[in-house]
Amino acid sequence: MCTSNTKTCACGSASADFAYRDDVMPDSVVEKLFCPRCSSGAEFDSGSMIRDNGWVIKYDMDVATFSASRVTRKEVTPEWLFDEGYCTWQGVHPGDMAESAREREELIQLSAINPRKYFEEFRKWGIHRMERLAREGWRKANVAA
Ligand SMILES: [Zn+2]
């Protein structure tokens, strides 16, 4: 099971949806979030932060290490938290939930008119979407590719 929640960045101009694989990490593992606008003001610390296309997540590594002891004996790193899904974007990027819901909505209207075309378009949509996100440089799209 995964829970998700929305967090606002340090400057308050953007928000991101987070997902927590198997609920291993508590919500408080995200110490701070920086959007592309406010991330330049944050001093980057690779021991507790991860960058993704201009966004920066700062983790509380004490909380992370404590919580991770239930599932791993390895040293806990920001990359592990993000790439293994224990605290990462819900979807591929911070605004993915709203974006994919909107795009899907358009496709669903097609399903009522032409179901066969809908399935074809839906399949293409999934592929093209990942290609576009990988091109844009999102970490999860590139890990999957
Ligand atoms: Zn911001």
C-alpha cells in the first residue's frame, strides 16, 4: 500500500504530490521541498538532498535511517529513498497526478465515441508521455527507460 500527500515548496509558489512505498517512511521524512524557483537559494547537500529537474527534496536523514531499519540494513541515502519509492513523487514528476488525470479525461471522452480507437490512443499516450518526460529530464522517466 502507498499513501500520498501534497507538500508546498519553501517559497510557497508550487506543490508536489509525494508517495510513500509500503508506508515505511512517515510524512515527516520530507524536511523541505524546493521548486525550480526557490531551489537556487538552497545550498545543495548530497547527503540529504536529491535533485530532479530543478526541484530539490531535502530529507530528514535521521527519520529516514530510523524508519528504514525495518526494511534494509544498507546505508540510507537520498537516492535510495527516491529511487526505491520510499519517498518519491506520486507519478513521474511533482505535478503528475493532476496532469495525467487531465490528459486521461480527454481520452475517456473518446472511449464513449470510439472504444477501439480509445485503446489504441491510450497505449500511445502512455508511451509518448514517458518519452516526453524522459526528454524533459525527469529522474523517474529516465530510470524507467
Ligand atoms: Zn518554491
